[in-house]
Amino acid sequence: MRTRGNLKTRLLIGVVIVVFAYLRKCSQEETNPYTGKTQAVSLSTEQEIAIGLQQAPSMAQQHGGLYPSEKAQQLVDQIGMKLVNNTIAKNSDYKFDFHLLKDERAINAFALPGGQCFITYALFSKLKNEDQLAGVLGHEIGHVLGKHSNERITNANYWKWLVMGASVGADMGEFANNIGQNTLLKNGRGDELESDELGVKLMIDAGYNPESLIGVMEILKQAAGPNRVPEFQSTHPDPENRIAKIKEAIRKYQK
């Protein structure tokens, strides 16, 4: 009888935790003014900025520090701020900074929450013109405006609560954990496509040629080589699929 009573208590506690997690996430939902998407976010703009500023030095260090060319950094700053000051990004409270990293091997660009945007020299050196650089930086600004890091942090915390509830109520922690990972994986692909679309809009509004973003995708495709990971196994959409979506966005925003 005691075992049966303990099981009922555990199930009740588990249900309470799951319900709490769900209601908490619902209370965090809001409409993103830049994408129109309803998303659950738990961090304020100030918190996003603080996290980005705190993590920026270590992220730069992981890529060998900043690239030692003032002229190249000035170009990145110039194009990045033109994208910010002439687009919807100007209306945000984010503090945008653009960093050219010394890394000459990893072809990459990324953004931290709050406006810290990075591009490696390995990618920078492969870009053919300023419009392509604008495409890369516009995409990263899109991640910030889309609050993608904020959303991932919120989702990760939500799944932690669900795992806790499932683990208390029954031996289903691993099951809930797998659902969470799959959900985050799908969101990652959606984030990339959303940032591509935002990047196109930012490029057009700032006076850059949005077709150049297609050229960036070709560079990424070539860099990945013929043995690139199939889309269903990757957190990023295949470059071919991204190109198709970029063309749709160009038709949508170009007048």
C-alpha cells in the first residue's frame, strides 16, 4: 500500500511540475515586432545585451582573437552599422558590434544575443564584394532581431522542467529529453531561414544587392564539399534550400 501511495504522490508531483512548466512558457510568449512570429522568450533586452557582452571576449579567444588589420575591421564596422542605421534594426534597443576574427580556417559567422556579431577571416577572405559581406552581417543581425538565442534558452529551460516532471512521475526522462532535442533541432533550421529572410530585407533597405546573399550560399556550399551532411542530419538547412528561400524573400521585399 505504501508503495502504491508513493507512486501516486510521485505522479501528482510530476503532473504539477509539467503543468507549471507549460503555464510558465505560455506566460512568456510574445509577438516579435521584426518577424511577426509568436515566440516564448524569458530574457529581457538588457539581459540579452549583458550575456552577449560577457561572452564576446571568450568567443573571440576561441577563434584566435581579433584579426590584426584596422582597415579590414573598419570595413566590417562600416557595413555592419550601415545595415543597422538604415533598417528596422535601428528601432531596436540592441547594441550592435561587429568583430572580424583572426581564425583563418573555420569559415563561419555567428551572433550572440544582444547584438555582438562575428565573422571569421576565413569567410571574410572568400567574399567577393561588400554586398556579400553585407549579406553575411545582415543574416547575423537577423539572428539578434529574431531573438533566436533567447528563444533557445527559454526552450531549453522548458524541456529541463518537463524532464524533471517526467522523471519524478515515471521513468520517462529520456523520452522527454529526446523530444526536447528534436524540437530545438527544428527550431535551429527555422532560425537560419528566418535570418536569411531578414538579411534580405536589411540588405534591400540599406541599399545592398540581395542577390549577393546567394553568392554567399554558393561559397558555403563549395566550402562544405561534396560530402556535406544531409539536411535531415544537420541543424542548418542545405545551401540549395536556403538559396530557394532567399529568392522567395527577394521577390517578397524587392519593389
